[in-house]
Amino acid sequence: MVVEFSSTDVEVQTLESQRRRPLIGHGAPREDDSQRTLRSPLLTSSLVASRSPTASIASQTHVNSSARSPPSTFLGFRHRHYTNIRELRGKISRVPRFWLWPRFLNNSFFARRLVFAGFLLSVALAWGVTMYNIKIIQWLVDFSARNPEDFERCRITIVFSGLIYHMLPVAVMLFLTGSGLRSFEPFKREVLEPNNSDLSLEEGDRGFTSVPKIRRRFVFQLCELLAVGALLYDAGLVLYFPVVLFTGAIYACDSYAMHLFTVGGVACYVGLFIVIYYFARYREHIKMQLGAFTESDQTGDIRKHNLDLNRDVKTVMPKKMLAVVRTRLYYATRRGDLQEMREILDYAQARGLTDSEYGFPRKVYAPPQIKFKFFAKTRRNPVHVAAYHGNIRALELLEEYGFDMTALDKYNSVHFSTGSLFWYFARIFVKRPSNSLENTAVSIFQTTLMTPLHCAVSTGQVDTVRWLLSHGACPNTLAQASFRSNRVPPLFLAEHAEIARELLIHGADPLVIPDPGFMNTMTPLQLATRGVGR
């Protein structure tokens, strides 16, 4: 049976379908399919063109009417947004050349705090500098003629406040790092090329031979040094403050303008600490967003220029190859990349680095010596890295290529950079984030040489401890350290019952007092039972 529809029926159905158009949030009518296809950058224009041409007459009327009517400001922004989506089609948007728009700043809560606090402080400091140069100096000249007895004490107060106001350049530099200006961007943006995996080891390109490092820009390193200088400068002002307080200089000036100038200086003094606080938080937040959780994961890109090209090529190239092999092997072990580790070790054998002249790996990773009872340089032994992270497969691979499973090395080391210098002073009033994986070595005078077994025990790697003990690791080897309290066997570091059991089974002495007669006076058994019964 064939059903015929008149034009009137079609119009009625069209009007009913228009009245039944589904609604979305806040009661607004849902967009037509022709408009909604632009929301997804993954949909191509061919998919839109291949749609069934059964769109409703009301939808076509809506599109045609919107095309004829002049778009509002909101619709204009919306149209440009859809145009950008159509052009990108899943690609990454280009970064602005000079200024990152506010939507980029929303990526960090501390960036907004830094900019807001820094801008207010800069305005206050600029007001103080202007007042000092325009009015205060002239007022001091008049005050010296009017009241010469109190002039010297009043001048001390004015100088104290003026020293604070002249920190204006530091405040401006610090808050500009969070402003979004590309010239003050903290970290360098590097374009990763996908086809650079076949770079040879001879080139030693650090960008592709190690864990990707965050490159701090020179301006940002300068800001870190300025922040350190500001902290030292403020510390000097604290030492100068008793002179102002106990000599009665605060009450020597008889002008309300001078009192306002002094109070403003005190407020700016506190504000500078607030700006440095937000600068430290902003620095850590952005650094962690980029994947750098320790200071050693980022660099200022300075050391790579230290190669002496005037030396003999025959003496430089093998040493350079050996340095590249060590660096790549260290970072490949940190990542747990077994394939790259094998490629690097095969390369070292093919280049003759395992010969007696170079002695890779035993001679290269020989235990360092503690010099002057305090200093030692780490070998960056991959065995310790694998044991620390519990990577048994990496340990098996390294043992296959002749690495010593009982060698001593300095695992924790101090990282020298402007960032480390900044945190050395900033930690006085800024607490490090709880998830910041910083090294425990905070002093160059604290050196501890430990075995891979020490590393595995300290991180609770039960299977790794069992594997090392079964491959000849001695459970009674003492760590060598600049401080006698750190010269202990692995059993002193065991906080896991199963690890302590494995060490005792393989001959660890629970009654030993390491390095007796000095700092250590308790046995492992006494340490284990010290908290029992309380």
C-alpha cells in the first residue's frame, strides 16, 4: 500500500519537528549537525559532505538566516574558534611569538599569584623611588638646616627605607617570568624531530642521548641569581635594622610624609619575600609539569661548551666516546630501556673500549676515593641505579657485560646550578613540595660510598636484594663515608622484614657494631627492638 503525503502534511510535520527540537543546557536549542561537526578536529570535510541530505527544512532555514544576519560579537569569536579547529585538524596550535595569552597562564595557579603580587610590589617600589628622588632628598636638605641635631638619625631611617625601595628592578624581573612574555619564558621550547632516532653515538647529542632535560633560559637563571641576591640583601638589612631601632632614628623625623615613606618601605620589605615565595612555587610547579622532579633533571645548557677543540684528536675522540657511552648508559638505566642499554654496551665493545687501555667497564667504574676525608666524585654506576629502582633484568644485562655487582660508588651527589643555589637559600622560608624527589645529599662535605646492595635495601627492593645476594653480594660490607655514623652494613638500612630475613640467611651479623669506638654504639638487633614495649 502506497501512502501519499500532501504538501500541507509535509509542512505540518516540519513544524512539529521544529517544535520538538531537542534542548541542551539552559534550555538552548541544540546546534544543527552541520555546525556540530566542526567541534571535533578529527572529522574531515569528506565525512561532512557524505552525510545524508535529510536535514530538516528548519535547520536549513536556521543556517541561511544566520548567514544573512550580521553575526554578533560572541558569534564572531565562535566562528573564529570553529575556523581554527577546521584549520588545525588535530595538529598542535602554534605558540604565540611574543606573548603567551592569558589562557596559557591559567596552566599555573602560582603564575597568576606571582604576576599579581609582583605587579603590586613593583608599583609600590616605583612610588617609593619616585618620592625619594623628587621629594625626600630635598626635604632632607631643608631638615638639616632646620634641625641639625636630629638630622643624622632621621637620615639613617630614610636610607634604610630607600635601600628597600631600590629593589625595584629585582621585583620587575621576578614577576615578568610569570607574565607570559616569551622573552622572560622560564624554559626553552624545543621542537622534537621524530626521525632523529638513528643518530650515531659519536655525535653525543644530549637532546637524544639522555633523559630529556628541561633547558632553563639564561634570563630565568639570571632571575634565580637575582632572587638569591635579594635574599642576601634583605638579610643585610635585617642586620642594619637594630641600628635604626636602638638609636631612636625612627622617631627623629617630624614629617608624616617621612613616616609614610618608612612604613611603605617596611611593607615592600615583606612584599619582596612574598614575591620570592611565589617565584619559588611557580618555578617548581612549571618544572614538575614538564617532568623534572629533581634539580638534576634540568640544566642551564652551559657545560656543553667546555670541550677543548685544540687537543689532539686521537686523545680526545676515545675519551669523548667513553664519556658519551657512560652518559647514555646511565640515563638508559634510569629509564629502564634495556634495548638501548644493550645497543650502548655493544657499541662500547665494537669501538674497543673494553680493551685494557680503557678498561670498560671495570676500570671506568672503579670505586672512587674519598679525598681529604670529605670529597668524592660519583662514577654514575648503572649497577647502583638498577639496584635502586629494582630492575633485575638490567642487573642481569650489566652482569653479562662484566660489571661488578659489589662495587662502591657515590649514589647521591650535589647538583651545582643556579637553581640549586636558589633553593639553598630559599628553603629557609619556602618548604619544598612533598612530591619533589630531591637527592638526600645536601652538602658537598657529606660523602657516602655504598654498594648496590645498600641501594636495593634502602628502597625496599626484596627481589633485587635476593638476586644480589645470590650473585655474590656480601651482606656485611660497610659503606665508606665522610661521617662515621654512615659507615654501616646494609642490615642497618633494612626497614622490610623480608629483606632483613634474606640478609640474615646469607650471613649478615645482627650483633655487629660497625666502626666501634666512635659514633655507632648499637647493634642492628638493638635498633630493631628499641621501640618494642613502649
